[in-house]
Amino acid sequence: MGVLGGGVGSGPRGDKTLQLPVAETLRLAWADDDLRGRILFVLAMFAVFCFGAHVPVPVPGVTADQLVKALDSNVFFQMMNALGGGALRRVSIFALGLNPYITSSIILQILTTAIPSWKQELKEGGEYARKQQNKRTRMLSILLCIFQGWGLLQIIIGANAQNLAIRNAFTPSVIAMVLVFWTAGAMFMLWLGEQLSERGIGNGVSMMIFAGIVFSLPGQIDLIRHEIGYTVSWFGVAFVIVAFIATTWGVVYFTTAQRRIPVQHMRRMVGTRAQGGSTSYLPLSVNTAGVIPIIFALTLLYMPAQFSSFFPATSPIHTFLSNVSDYLSPTFQTSSAYWYKPVIGCLAYAALIFFFTYFYTAIQLNVEDIADNLKRAGSFIPGVRPGKQTKDFLDGVISRITIVGAAFLSAVALVQFVVPGVTHMAKINVIGGTTLLIMVSVALETMRQIEANLLMKQYGS
């Protein structure tokens, strides 16, 4: 996800569009020795990740299939499994994936914005401040690995509450061993992502998540193949394919969409020569927040279900949290007598996405800084006075395009739950939501970086 830091883009095209065809970009990249080596390194790291996703954590007397069989209908479980390349279903060493690191990064980013001393330190501290921030993120990631790992184990054990063999297998020592393996696996995945950023192409963490989604696709296609003619009609399959294509087009369109505000630069006399006076553009992305609002909304939506697993099934707290989770679930899998429950869940999901879209956009875009930077540079928006009027104008523009971005995110996120309900393909997660948005966003960003490298070398020669 790109972040606008007050920069000004120029030219008639938006800076998120590709100037070369994808096939031509890949051909030129493969012909370049340096880029070919980077691409091969990315593929090698993907192979390491794929191998690790198939290495299970040993639980004495219990197989992975026995553990996750009761969770096939759990949408939150399916989501995490899809993001991790099927590692969670196999109870592998990479079962936690990069979820703890992503969560800790988001928390630290919000805290840095909220705590003035941290914000000032990161702004003026240079490389040392960035290292300190990375250190805090890693320490919080380890704590979240333990917390999230414990929560997942409680969900797995709770889903198999009637199976005494599984309940007896998870002794305190076994739980501690699993948490150690999962924590080590998550931190190793983070190291792989850092290597990709340094020696490969694109953002390493994003590329690892992209790889996990791609690795889970064959399993989704296999589910479609097995369900055709049994519980799913050919019409349902056709509907899924059309919805997938339409959603992909929508994600590409809104991911690259921008509101470009014209900026006029004042002419200055430098010696005997006049400089400036040109017109450029301030690009404001329609989807500034990226996939973050969906991640936050899903986390809050399924939090009652996770907390309910911490209490005995017969306790009042467990019953209350389970009922809350039932009403907040946007999954259309309930009987017709309770059709209103998934509707309430969808409305709550959309409301949370709207809230976090505005919240995260406000954190990412400091309108006051953008207005001050334009004023110091001697630039202005035609018809708008520099200073407070520019700030108010940008506030209004960002508020309007954020409505469009939030509506887009809500639609994409809800498609993931609505389409399986219409087609009766409850286990299919290839449509919409976090997975498709991440895939398209990372693919576009990676292609832009490859193209930028090619253009830079072309100009350099």
C-alpha cells in the first residue's frame, strides 16, 4: 500500500499506472542480469516458504486432519489458512504466518502517531530511530505470537471438546512446545521477508503474504472441482467465475484510482534565469488505507469468538460471547428463521470498515503538513489561497474520496461472504475480501517497481 507523504506528482498520468505492458516488462526484466537474479531469488524464497508450510508441528498421538476437521466451517479459520498458504490447516511451523508482525506494525504505527515523543524521534532520529522502531515491532510481534498462538490453540481444542484423545494430547508442555515452534516459524518468515526486500523485488512482507495466497489457490480450485455435481450446480460455478473476474477488475480499478489536484508552481528568478512556473499534480489515492481497514474490522468482528474459547462451554461468559459472535458473523450459513443475523453481521462489518478507513486515512495523510509543504515550496492550488484555506480544501477532497474508498472496501469484503451464500459454496474463499485485494495490490506494486528499475537503467545508459 502506497502512502502519500505530501509529495507532488507530475505528468498527465497517475503515478500508479503501468507505462509498459506486463509481458513486455517481464521480458525486459528477465533479459537484465541483475533483475533476473532478483526474480530468481524471490522464487527461491517462495520455495523455502512452501516447504516450511508443509512441515507440521508434532503433537503426540494426534494428526493435523483430526485437529482442524471441526473448523472447516469457521470463516476466520479459513481466512487465516488462505493467507498462510494452507499452513494453518496443516498445523505447520508457519501456522501463524505474518499475522503477528502485521498486527504489531499497525499498532506501533498508530502509537507513533499518537505519542508525540515517538513521532518526533522517528522524524528526526534518522537510521537509529528506525532501528529502534523495528526493535519495538519485533518485540511486540513475539508477544503477539504467544497471544495469538494461544488463542488459536484454544479454538482448536474447543472445537474438539468432545474428543477426549485430542483434549488429553494438549498437555501444558505440548502447548508450550507448539507455541515455541509457531513463534520461531513466524519470526523465520519475517526474516525471509527482510531478505526479499533486500535482495529481491518488492516489499518482502507483502510478497510472503502474496505467496501464501497463491499457494492456497490450488486447494480452493480442488474444492470447486469436488463440489460440482454434488452440492453445487454449474450455474453456481459460473456465478463464482463471473464474480471473481468482476471483483478483480474492480480491485485493479480502485487500487490505481486517484484524485489528481493541479498544483501551480511560482516562477522564481535564479540569477538571470527564470525557474518554475510549471503545473504538476498532487495525487490522492482513492484507497489510501489499503487493506488495513478490512484486517482491523475482521479482527474486531471475530474477537468475541476468540475470547469465548477462553472460558468453559457451560459458563455464562462463554454463552454471552458466543451469542454476540453469532450476531456479528456476516456468514450466510444460518437457517432461514435467522436470516437477519448475517444481515446484522454484514452491516456491522461495513460500519467497521468505514470507521477504520477514515481513521487510518487520517493517520496516513497529514493535511496540515501537505499544506505547509506546498506553501514553503512556493506552490499553490489554483483558486485556493495557501495556508488554512488549502488545508480546508484538501480536507474536503480527502473526506469525499474516502467515502468512495470505504464503499469499495466494504463491497469487496462483503462479496467474500455473499457469493458463497448465494452459490452454497461455503468453503470457497477465492472471491473478494482480503485475499484478492492483497494479491492485486502486491502484484501491481511489484510490477511498478520492476518497471521503475528498467526505466532508471534506461535513463542511466
